[in-house]
Amino acid sequence: MKKSLTFEKAMKRLEEIGDSLESGDIALEESLKLYEEGIQLIGFCQQKLNEVEKKVQKLSRNAEGEFHTDSLDALPSKDEA
């Protein structure tokens, strides 16, 4: 993958690939190449989402009024709340 590739660019390219494949106007070999590119882009996007998920935190204030951060993993789920 290109180092300048962003999540947004990858998603836009995935949309273009999806449109091309859905049109049915391209040759089988080209369809296969686009499919393979799409699979790589999906992996790239999933990796980026995983990285962001690890960084997202909730900002909270304790009883003394001081701010601290909590990992979203440490927060109770909707079922537990």
C-alpha cells in the first residue's frame, strides 16, 4: 500500500471498485484485479480502525473535580450499565 494512503482515500477507492464491479462492464481479469485491490484496501481500513479504537478514550471528572481519562474498554457496556 502507498504510504500516502489515508482511510478516507481508501474508502473512496473501495466505493469506486464496488461501482465498477457492480456495473458488469469490465472483463473478468480486470474484475479479479479490482477484487484483489479491494481486499487489500479492506485490510488497510480495518487496521486503521483498530489503531483508532485503541486511542479513543473517555474524558471524565472525579469527585474532586480533576479530569482523567478512561479507556473505552474499561467502561461498562450498555448491558452492564
